[in-house]
Amino acid sequence: MTATARAAATSPEARILRLLLPFHRTTGASSPDPADHPEQLAQIREFTDANEPVVLTLPGFPCKSPNPAKVLGHLPDEGERLSLAFLDRLCDRVGEVYAPGARLVICSDGHIFGDLIHVPDEHIDAYGDELRALIEREGLTHLDTFDLRQVHGDLPHDEKRRLVVDAYAPSLDSLRALTRADLETARLYRGITRFLVEDTADFEGSRSALQRECRARAYGVIARSRAWGDLIADHFPRSVRLSIHPQRPGSAKFGIRLLDADDAWATPWHTAVLRTPDGAARLVRREEAERAGRLVLRDGRPSHYVAGSLPCG
């Protein structure tokens, strides 16, 4: 290894990226070598060259799925608590290898999609308020939150959505063309369509009619997701861009795994936590967790399940 290569391997940005790589969620093979992730190194270097705290942005934590077979209710529970604690610890570890440390901004996107995913705006507000209260109660000092209230204030939710779509969203025709031409976009489209089908609990038509409706809604979800990403980029022009979805190798976004799950697309807001006898926490559908374990309450609300011989509490 040359002197230049050795210096690059021990640079602050490389040390920071090594902390993220064990949790990389990607559609391809993930290399443990920071040099194979130049986009992330460049994003981190914008902060380390200035000796400033690293800012990471993570779109997500929107609201709970509206399907009661998947989740315990419409408020954050053990899945969010464990995931937020993990993200806070990750920032804390950055401070151990880089003195200015790191902050992570949770960019809650529930109101962007609320009408498309059939979740009432009041449930999204309640979820966001409880998420912020949870961060404060747990003392997660490295985490901040950002949502549409900080962009468009107290305007009606439909008006906020319209303003974001008009300013940032690609046309649906261009998305349809991209889905036909690009494998990653097609995979995303299929994944979101599947989520929309699974999240629909009260559709009165046929299965094929539901799938047609969800395919149409999926294009809207992708368009608004890209709009939200561009809005975040405008508000945080320098940041390490994280994603809860798997990302292709070399992407400007770094897919990150929050908790263990058999499904690479699983998130705390689409599942419930099942504690296994070895103490691990897995994300599974609520109905699966209910069959495998016993319900645990936290602060009087349903929190998670415990399986096997693991004691409740």
C-alpha cells in the first residue's frame, strides 16, 4: 500500500464510513472497504475538511401502516424506540473517532404521502409528535427532526403537498418511462406496489382491482418521494444522505439497516418487534408476532412481543 493509500485509509472520512458499513443495505454486494464508496466519502469529507460536525439526513419514520395485521397501532412503539436508539449510538460512535461528532436529522415524510397511503393527517401528526417526545424521553441528543411543518408551517396538509409536488416532483409520464427502462426504478415500483397492497385492509373490490389501484398510486408515491428528497437536499445542501431502502452500489444514497428483518424492505412502521429467546429484536408482521409471542405494554400502550421463554417486560 502506498503512502497516499495508507493516508486515505486512515482519513477521518474513512474512519467514519467504516462505522456505517456494517449496516449497509444495498441491492448488490457491499464492500467493507471505504474506498469502494466514493460518494459517501465525498459527502463526509465536506464536513471533515471543515472540521465541522457531520450531518446525516434520513427520510423516513412517516407514520404507521394503516393495516392492523402489520402494526400495533398508529403511534411509535418498540420498533421506533430501538431504531432511534441505534441511530443515536451510531452518531455517538462517530464522536469517538472524529471529535466534532455527528448529528442525524430524521426527515419525516408521512404528510407527503398521507392521502396516497390512506393514513389520516391527524394520525401522522400524532405519530410525529410522539416521535419527538420519544427522542426527548430517551435522551437521544444526537437526533433532530424535520417535517413539512418546518417548510410550510400551518397551511392545510393538502396545500402543503401541492406546493411540494409543484416545486419538485417529476411528471408521472417520465416516471412510467423510467420504470420501463431502468431496473432499479422498476424494482422500487414493484416494492412500493406490494407495500400498498399489503397496507390496504378494507378494499371492497377484487384482488386484481386492488393491484391496479395500487400500481397507479405507486407512481405517485415515487414522484413524491423524489420531491421530498430534492426538498431535503435544498434544506440540507451538505449532508450524508441515508435511506431506509436498499440502494444500488455507487448510489449517492447509503441504504442503512435499522433492525433485523427477513424482508430487506421491512421498517419499524410496517411491522412489530418480536423479541426472540436470545434477546434479539426482529421486525415481523404483527399477526406473526402475535402467534409467536406475548404482548408487552410500555407506558400503558402496546409495545412489542416476546417469544418463547423470554420473560415479559
